[in-house]
Amino acid sequence: MARTLADRISQFTRKNYRIMAVIGAEGSPTCGINRVGRWKDPHKKGRFPDDIVFVEGRGVFMEEFQKTLSELKIKPAWLGFPGISLRQIQPECFSQALDEIRQAIRGK
């Protein structure tokens, strides 16, 4: 999936489009950019979101996607947009994510 998407994005860059950013679902084990959700007890699934802890790291898909884009010399900004569970724990992360998206759009 990462290769298919990266190849499609590469087609845009060959037509002189600039890829500004990739926006992922912050806290997702698959699509997190800076934080991913993990079960507190890795041996048994608990109740979501009570038994989840958010840790630093990139989601599985985003790791592969970034690696594939990098091979194609495409280096966008990587931005995480927080879901409801993460916003409940860290309310300030929503406005921080919006600021990062605004900066990426402006090319900073």
C-alpha cells in the first residue's frame, strides 16, 4: 500500500506539483506521526481508551510510507492530527497541530 501511494504521489511531482505535507492520525498505531497508541498490557487487550497509553513513535504504515517516499526523493513535512482520545488527554495538542499545518501550507 505504501509503495502504491508513493508511486502515485511521485507522478504528481513529475508534473511539478509540490507535496507539502503528509497528515497522519496522531495516536494511531498505523497512521501516527509522532505518537502511537499501545495497550498498557501488551498481552491482553483492555478497554479503549482507558487501557491505552500514547508513546513516541511512528505508526507502522507511516514508517513504510516515509521510507518509500524518501527512496523517491520526496520529503514532505510529517504532521500528526490528534484524534479525540489524544485530545482528551492533551487538549493543547489540537491547536498545536493546526499551527503546524498552517506553517506547512505556508512552506515554513
